[in-house]
Amino acid sequence: MSAQRIGVIGSGLIGRSFSMLFASAGYTVVVYDVLPAQLEAAKKDIWLQLNALEGQGLLRGKLSKEQQFESISTTQSIEDCVKGSFFIQECVPEVLDLKRKVWSQVDKLISPDAIMSSSTSALLPSAISEGLVNKNRFIISHPTNPPFYAPATEVVPAPWTDPDVVERTVSLLKEVGQVPVLIKKEVPGFVLNRIQYAIMGECYRLIRDGVVSPSDCDLIMSQGLGVRYAFMGPWETGYLNAEGMYSYRDRYADMILGIQESFGPPERMDGPTLDLIQEDISRVAGPVENIAVRRQWRDKRLIALAKLKQDLDKA
Ligand code: NAI
């Protein structure tokens, strides 16, 4: 077994990103997919993305884009992908039965000290891995999309995951330039999506109750909270807004609790409130038929912010 080989299963959006990340640190990456056309498309897209990253000054690692590209090969055999790989990153669609099926195939092929890592956004590690012989080698590495511009990656062990799997996964992700965040216990939505959905829930209630329009609610995030959150979370914000946490408590804890107690129960988004959000946001983001234009607008800003953060961290 070569310690330098990583297998990626699934060559869609996330499989491509992980392949590039691993290649950037000098690993040999073997990507497997059930659809040959996807593998073809992935190779082309990876080359375009490596060129774009180089142009943006965001190419990771010390290798040239050509060297990184050459480290990534594709295969239509799961055995080729898995055998001899010390780390397997699974990036197949978010369907529990499919993930279980893929991992049961991998389970029969891996060496017992290899690591089995899933990109799942929301499935619990125990649910995916409970039937596996090597379930103690299973973990989740959930990236934020797009991983090159938003490097936080949630690392979620199952209750039975070996401690060395956690340590080695965290260290591999750091090595490729990601920011791994250990989620100590599995919980639905992990942490990123729980926070995201909590924000969404309160925004929805405020819009439903006529307190703020959808686009103004988005402005509060993009021109207010989000500006700070690009650099620090709510706890450091609180710390800096007072003289540390105890002073923050003395000044604000009662008020915060009172407001939190006024939050309503969750509600499924739908009906007239959703119609209002669709209508108002389409005025800002343009019609759905032209969504690609607004995505380019978004990506341009994400790239510029990633570059700024990189430059500030170097300074
Ligand atoms: P995708 O649909 O772009 O790619 C999935 C790929 O898996 C396709 O190329 C498909 O041909 C392949 N595939 C399907 N069945 C397979 C099998 N049995 N064996 C091998 N390959 C197979 O999906 P995407 O967006 O890359 O998502 C992959 C995983 O990453 C999902 O679990 C998703 O929840 C997670 N994720 C997605 C994010 C996103 O923003 N798209 C962000 C973070 C995680």
C-alpha cells in the first residue's frame, strides 16, 4: 500500500473539488464514477478550474497546475480506486441507500487501516456506517461549497470511529489547506447547517410577520452581520464588543434571553410568505432564467474575499 494514494468516489461538483485539493498537496488521486461521461467532464472541468485558480492567485500547494492535473487519474473500477488508497473520499449523491451500497462495496476492498470519509451534508455517520465491518474507520468530512473559497470542513466521527481516524483526517485536511472543524458528537445538520437553518427560521418569521421585507432582511446579513462573520463568529464578536465574555454577559445576557424567548416555533417554508420571498429576491437576483449571471456575480465576490483573507492572513 502506498501512503500517497487517495481514492475519490463520485466525480461531480464535490468529487472534483476534493480531487484538486488532494492533488495540490502532492497526493496521487484516483477518481471513480459509475458514469464514464462524468469522468470525462470532470477531467475537463478540473483543468479549467486549475487554470482559473492559478489566474486568481489561489492555486494551493507548491506544485504547478500541470503537475496537479497529472496527479489525478480516473477509473471505471471501484477496486482500482480503493485498493492501495489510504484515504477514500466518497462524493456520491445524498441518498442514504446509495451511500450505504457504495460503502459496503468499499468495505470489502480497503485495507483495515485505511480511512473511509464521506462528504455527506446531512446524513449521520452512524446511519451510513452501522452495517460496515470496518465501521471504526468511518468518518464524515463535510466541506462548505465552494471548498477553495470557503475552506471550513466539518469533521464528524460516528460513535465508534477510532481516535486515529479523527486525528489523521483533521491533519490531512489541514495539509491540503482546508480548515477542519471537529464536531464532537453527531447531530442532525452538524453545525454549519444548524446555524444556517436557525438564521433562516428567524428571517422567515420576521418576513411572515411583516417586520421586514425579504430583500431588506438579506441586506441585514450582507451589509451587517455577514461582514463581521466573514472574519469572526458570534462569540469573538461578543468578546470584542465588551471587555470579554463576562462583561458581555453583564451587559447583554438578560436582553438576549428575552429576545430569544420571543422566537416562534419552526415553520415549513411555503405559501404566501414563500411567494413574497421569491418575488422580492427575484427583483434583486434577476429572473431564474438568468440565474447563471447572478451566480457569476456571486462567485466573483467569493473569489475576491478569499483572496483578501489569504493576503490578510499572510500579512
Ligand atoms: P453531484 O451530483 O454533482 O455528483 C455526484 C456524482 O456521483 C456524479 O458524478 C454521479 O455520476 C456519481 N455517482 C452516482 N452514483 C455513484 C456510484 N454508485 N458510484 C460512484 N459514483 C456515483 O453531487 P455533489 O454536489 O458533488 O454532492 C456529492 C456529495 O457531497 C453529497 O453527499 C452532497 O450532499 C455533498 N455535498 C454537496 C455540496 C454541494 O454544495 N453540492 C456541499 C457539501 C457536500
